[in-house]
Amino acid sequence: MDEDERPRNIQTRVSKDRISSLPDDLLIQILSRVPTEDAVATTFLSKRWRYVWIMLPRLDYKDTGKRKSIWWLLDQSIRLYQAPRLERLRIRLGRHCPVDVDVTNWVAKAIDCCVRNLLFALHWKTEPIRMPQALYTCNTLARLALISAKIIVDVPSPVSLPSLTQLELIRVVYRDEDSHVRLLSGCPVLKHLTVVRYADVDDNVRKFSVKVPSLLTLWYELRRVNEDDTDRSLVIDTPALMHVGIFDSFGGSCTIEYMPHIVTASIAATFYPEDNFLSSLSSIKNLELYPFDTMVPWCNAVNYFRLIECRLRDFDPDWCESLVVLLTNCPVLKKFMVDCNYEIDRSDDHVPVLWDQPSSVPKCLSSCLEFFRYTGYAGREDERELIRYISQNSKCLNRAEICLNPTCNREEEEQMAEEFTSMPKVFVLKPETSSV
């Protein structure tokens, strides 16, 4: 051996010995910072490393489609796992996963290891699978996410998930109309619920009912592919709810009991809001609204006496009059943002709806509005007059941003920017610099 190489090799061996001599707790911390498949691979380094990874508190298996061994690695490694408590297990398998693999065994093993956080996403072409019944009586489970139209939520009776605080049901299929009701009834401390349904997936539920006394956050989304499917509905009975998001732009119905503690709401729906819903919104502080068909029911029927921040999405400039009505019903509003839908399909004979400036000024403009942003400005007369009205009557306004329509050319941008040069607190932003 060359003398120049000997010290380097000795130093390498010493370094390896130093790492191997570290206590298990420190080695586990090191392996926790690398991908799970790399951590499992350390079992081949030496006898010292063979069983270190099996005590990792978090395991994450993701099938990227580039390597076909991930399900084999998962199947083999999960059998050896011996930690007394599994803090987190994430399994995301793609279309290449063999259909003969018994994936439910992995979930059952996680339950045996007192799993607290379980995410299971499955995207294969075989028949739907059922989760092991023990999943619905797991005492340690705090978060559960099921993501796949290939998962059947077949819930036994009774259900007991005493520690579950966060539940995500993404595109799953339910065994029957009452499966989700039984599931939610067995979650006494559930705080956060996310439900995403696809109309192209027959999930065996027509009326989705959410009745959870402990629930604080609800996000419900119905995505539709088949326009003929309009018979799905939502029922909400959650008196403690503080944050709600509903996305259903395809005509579904919604029944809501009074929710007096709502703080934030994001609503994108075509259903006409009922009295209980509107009464609940009257106390919110933050509102994001997608008024797909009309703004009238959201503006005229509610006094948002606590609303501080409001954002309107997909706004039609023809609704300027309703917008001023909304401002009138928001006496303490401080931040107001309007995102104009510049892709609205107009017929050739469309005549813009012009509006007359009201004789009175909304209280929020004269006393508290500090920030205003209008995105998608295309230079229409009603847009221009609305912006001038808000900026000139807002006594506390610190900044107004006008973000130009991205379809405008340079000449149009310069012309529109010139329109607001006389207003010192109005800043015109081109599309590439818009801060949405």
C-alpha cells in the first residue's frame, strides 16, 4: 500500500468506527433526517446498523414510479419494525403497485405499533380494498388521511377513535349511506375534518352529514365531472365550528344549523344561502367569497358587523352595485380585495351594467378601511368609477393596489396606469409584479 494512502484509509476507518459507536438514540436521530428507503438500506452496512432503523418513529414510503421496489421494500421492512410507538406512517403507492400485494397488512401492523399519524394514498387499477376493522377502534390514532377511490370506508359498529383530532377523507368510497355518519360519531374529540368528493366517483352517499360537536374546522369540496349529477347535498350541524370552507359550484344543496362561533369562511357555491347560514356568517371576521351566479344574497341579507378582511373571487364588474351594498354592511372592514374574472364569456350584444354612485358613504370607507386591492383591471368604465369611489372616500386608506388585466398589451397598460396618476395612494401594478 502506498504510504500516502495509508493515513487516509486509517482516518476513514476511524470515522466509521466513531459513527458506529454512537448511541442508538443519536443514530435514530440521524436516520430520521434521510428518506425512509435510505434509512432501511443502512441495514446492509454492518451488524451494528442492522436493526437501528426499525426503531425510527416516522416512516415515509412514496412510489414515484421510477423505482418498482418500493412496495417490496415496504412489505419486507414493515414486518421487521419493532418500535413501541410509531409516530407517523405515510404510504403513497402509484399505479405500478402489484395488485396481489396485501396493503391492509401494512395498516394493521401500524395499528399494532400504536400509530398516531397515518396517511394512506393508493392509486392502482384493481378492485377497491377495505381497511382493517381495527383501524376504526385504534386508541392512539390522532390523525388519519385516506386518499383514494380504491379505498372503501366500511365502518363497523361501534366506532371508537378517542384520540382522533384530524380526519381527511379524499375521494374515498363508502360502503353505504351511513358509513361516514358512524365514523364521525365515534370521534369524540375530532377538531379538523376535510372531505373531498368527486362526482365522477359513485361514493354511495347522496347526503353527506357532518354532526360533530367538537369540530372546529371543516373543509368540504365537491368536484364534478358529470354535469347531470346534481343530487348530492351537505348537512352541517356543528355548533362549535370556527372555520368553514365549502366548495361546490355545481348546484348541490346545503343545510346548515346555526353556528355562532364562525371566525373565517371560504364559500364557493351556487346554492342560495339559507337563514341559518347567513346568521352564522354575521359574526365572522374573515370572508373569502366566490359569488358564481350572483352577489345579491351574500350582500343584502347579512350585516357583517365583525368582518375585518374580505376577498371576492371571480368578481363580475356588472356586480358593482351589489359590491357597494356589501361595503355598507361591513362597518369595521379594514382590508378589502376584489379579484375580477377577466375570462367571463360575454356575448357580442352584452351591455355593461352601469351604476350610479350612492349618495351616502359606507361607514367602513369613512372610518376604517386601510387596504384595497383590485386585481384584473381591464379599464371598463364601471371598474374605473368603482375604484375611484372607494379610494376617494376611504379616509383611513394607506394603500390601494390596481393589478392590471394580464391580457392587456403594453399600450393599454400605460393608458390605464395614467388614469390613476392623480391619486397619491393608488399604485398600479403590472401582471408580473402583482402581489396577489
